[in-house]
Amino acid sequence: MFFGFMNLGVKELILVLLIVLVIFGPKKLPEIGRSFGEMLSNFRSGSKNEDNGENGENGDKAVNGAKTDENNK
């Protein structure tokens, strides 16, 4: 049975979770999960803004920075 996420099955996901548990330990797992969730949330909202044609703050700053760099040449 595949989950569609990188074609990993149940056994592979359990193995990955066990490896993460051994490497980081049980005390760090909530913090890692929280930061991973925030990263996914930011990625999804960023891609949603891209689909709507909106530029976020960082996009505007990057464009302004590129124009400044071109003028300095």
C-alpha cells in the first residue's frame, strides 16, 4: 500500500520514523514536528500567493534588490 508521498509504504514510513527517533530523541520530536509543520504551512501559503499572482514582502524586496544591483554595474 502506497501513500503517494514519495512512494513510501507503511514499512518504509515506520523505518524512517524510527531512524528519526534514534537520531533526535523523544524530547526533540515535538519541536521538530512543529517546525516542519510551520515550514509546510509557509510553503503552502507562499505557493497559494504565487498562484493568485500576488507578491509577498520578500518578493517585492527581491525585485527591488535586483534593480539596485543592475544599476550598480
